[in-house]
Amino acid sequence: MQIQEPIGTLFSFDNSFARCLQSFYVSSKAAASPAPKLIQFNHNLAEELGLEPSMFTPKVGSDIFSGNIIPEGAEPLAQVYAGHQFGGFNPQLGDGRALLLGEVIDTLGLRRDIQLKGSGQTPFSRSGDGKATLGPVLREYLIAESMHALGIPTTRALAAVTTGEEVNRERPLPGAILTRVAASHIRIGTFQFFAARDDTDKVRQIADYSIARHYPAATNVDNPYLCFFKSVTESQAALIARWMSVGFIHGVMNTDNMTVSGETIDYGPCAFMDTYSAQTVFSSIDTHGRYAYANQPSILSWNLARLAETLIPLVNSDKGIAIGLLTDAVQDVRRVYETHWLNAMRLKIGLRTKNPSDLDLINDLLSLMEDSHTDFTLVFRHLSKFLLGDNSTVLQQFGLSASFDDWLQRWQNRLKLEEGRPETHALAMDRINPIYTPRNHKVEEALSAAVNHNDMKPFSRLLEVLSHPFDEVEGQEEYSIPGPQLNAPYQTFCGT
């Protein structure tokens, strides 16, 4: 039986979403977990949130992070939102298997959401059971923490528990719940929900709240809502550029999966590329490649256009003027993205200054990588070794390629325009280019051991390696090399 009484002050909640936006959610409760067990707890994140990790004993952590006990000050709620899913609009989605417990102010003074994901049915579950299974929970934990270590804005994982029950999918699987931490869970789809109902007052409410929470500099400008849109553009463009720079493919860039804060959220069928191919798709449900690696920048623009549509009544009382202003801003998205992307890619090949030749230099490298079926992560990592006199590692990626030899000469000539010695460039590149990313075969090994054999050791080891992605360590070679060639393309699944 679920316990509802408070158990003491473990969190200092300050729940502004519940307080300010009462029409934007439905209060709800987690389903009871018969035998919850805390299997993963993020001590470092807990400290960042101003929590005392020692208070989260296995018993307390199991009860709270399963939702069996509601901590003092929590106001569990399911947020409502709409969304374009693979291009088709669904006017009502919402948190069908997640509950926002509340918000805390972390040690840096930043407001952070704490949410249970997989905690059972809510009023927005439709025909789903609202629960999650262990594999997808651990995948999100692992990839989110890897992204954080890579310096990419992301939601974080505070805890994972097993619930002590089986969840029926294609076969019975162990149930689990993830505790997710986010700057907020406000999505483009949150705006779409109210815009689709022509409720301009509610769109204004969520816009004002988002400005105050994420972009306070927009408060006192002449057109705060246009400024808000441009700020979201800047954040999301920078985010997708970072994804592209590490070979990350989100897999479900629906408008309900894109936050206005600019954090990566909803790690469902995501994965990192091994062999570089611009058209790589991992998601089993992305049958037409809408969210392929190379399409992510254009989907960024498409999604932001949907946000712009919701802001038309706020930007100017004259609809024509508003559309003109927002159209100009949408048309600028690609330029903003390309600026962030080019800056990120320059750093990956050791360039700190700008030169008109840089775009061609980078694009030519990517073309050579695709033609030679090279490993995305290792090419950039091994370029630094080339600067230190180790020619073999990067040349092995390309074989006997005269075109790549020509590229290397062009690159070295370009580096001569930079200040510093080759050793300095190599060191800087190794701070940008990871040696360890979540290799798909290692992720699958870790999840299989946990789900099928109740063995968390491979997961813990992989998590530790990915927590230091730039530090090459002797004895960890198995985590830096691609997996075996598969007879069929590797596929990932939503896990819903």
C-alpha cells in the first residue's frame, strides 16, 4: 500500500510551476511499487542540488525514488503538452508516465526540476500503463551522464530504482523508475497545446514564465517575446551543433521532446555513431529517416518554426507584422546553427582562429570519412596523435588514400596560421575530442547484464569510463574501439 505521509525535509522544494501555472498540469500520484530497490544513486549530482547524500539510505532512496513515499514539500504533477510527432500534430500528449515532484534551487542558485519517469499512469497516459522497464531507464541514465561529461547541455539522472514487479512489453521485463533532473520540462509542445486551442492568455503565461526562468534578459527589451524566440534559437542551435560534433543522434526530435531551455531531453532511441555516415538512423520507428544524423539541423529549424507560430499573437498585435518578424527570425536559424557548428568543428581540428577556407577543410574531411567508412570518434581523436608524430593511427582509418594525404597537407598548412606548437594544438584537441563515447555494443552489454542477469557491474564500469571521456587510460582500450560488424543495421527503441 502506498504511503503518502511526509518523511521529513530531504528536499527544499520551491515549486514555482505548480504555484504559477495551475492550468498547465494535473496533480497525480505514483503507482505503488511492491518491492522497490535503489540500484543507482548519483552522489555528485545530489551534492550539486544541495542535498545530503548520506540521508538517502537504500531504504529511504528506494521509497522516495519509487514514489512510494512523497517527500515533504513535493507536489507531484503531470504536465500537459501537445506535439508534432514525426511531422504529425497530436493536440494532447502530456506526461503519460512521469511526475514532476517539485523544484529545488541548487548550489549555484539555479532552479532544477526533479521528476520521476516511469512511475505509473497519469491522466495523460491514454492506453499506456505509464511504467518503464529497466533497460530504457539505465540507457537514459548512462547516456545523459555521458552527455554531461562531454559538456553538452542535458537533463541528468539522480537515481534509478527497480520496482519489484514485471512490466509486460514484448516479454515480461523488470520494472524501473528514473529520477530525472532538468532545468525545466517546458517543451515547444507546451506552447503548442494552448496555441492549438487559441488560448493566447495561456501562451502568454507560459512565455512569461519561461522568460523569467530561463531568459530573464528578455524581460526588459522592447519585444520580449521575439527576444525569447531568438534566445531559444540560440540555445537549441548551440545544442544541436554540439550533438553533431560528437556524432550523437537523438532519434525522436519531436516538438514535445525539445525543451525551451536548450537541454537534451528524452533519451529514447538515441545512439552515437561508430562508422561515419551522414544518413545514419538508429531508431526503429524512424522508418523514413526524418531524424537521421544529417537531418537534425533542418529539423531544428522546422521545430523552431512551430514555436514561432505559437508566439504570433504575442510578438505584435498586427498579425502581418508579427509574422514578418518571426519569419525573419526563423530564416536566421540556419545561420545561427552553422555558426555554432563551424566553431565546434574548428576546435575539433585544432583551429582557434577563423579563416575563409575552414568550412571547405572541414566538409572535405567529413566527405573523406564517409567515403572511407571511418570511425567518427577515432578520426578526430587520432588527428592529435598525428601532430605528435604518430602517423599510423589516423592513416589506418583511411587506408591508402591519396585524397586524405592531400587533406592532411592542407590541414597542416592551415595550422601554421595558428599560434602555438603542434604539441599545444594536440593537447587542446584532446580536451575537445573524446576517446570514450557510449559505444553501442558496450551499452548493450551493460544493459543485457543488468536486465537479464541482475548484474550491474558492467553498467557501473561503463558509467565510470564515460564520466571521464577525454582521459585516455591504459587498460580501457575495449571502451574506445568500435564493436563488431553486424549483419543488420543497429537499431534502438523508444522503450515506452
